[in-house]
Amino acid sequence: MAYFDPSFVSDRPTLRKRFARLFDTPFDRRSRRMAARIKTLRALSDAELAKLGIGRDDIVVHVFTGTIR
């Protein structure tokens, strides 16, 4: 049985990623910021989200629109 240890995975950008960043558009940068914000909000507990006035089901809507439904 094979075992993969994720502690050896580097977070350093690869040459391919660094090269791709040369041709980034504003849309690419915006989508990366939005994905990071969604990841951050999903990592919060339900109580922390409630303090922000966001339901777990509304995270994506909040990030895309900047408002809460």
C-alpha cells in the first residue's frame, strides 16, 4: 500500500506558475483573491460566520456580490 506524506509538498511556485503570472490579467488576479476569500471564510466556524452575519450557504454569494442575501 502506498502512502503519500503531504509534508514534503512545497508551496513554492513552480516555474510554470511563475511564467503564467507574466501573462496574468486583472480577471486572473481577481479570481485568485475571491478564491482565497472563500477559502478563508469556509475555514471559519459557524459561530464566527454568524458574527459576520454570513450563513455557511451564503459564503460564495457574499464573496461574489459583496452583500448578504
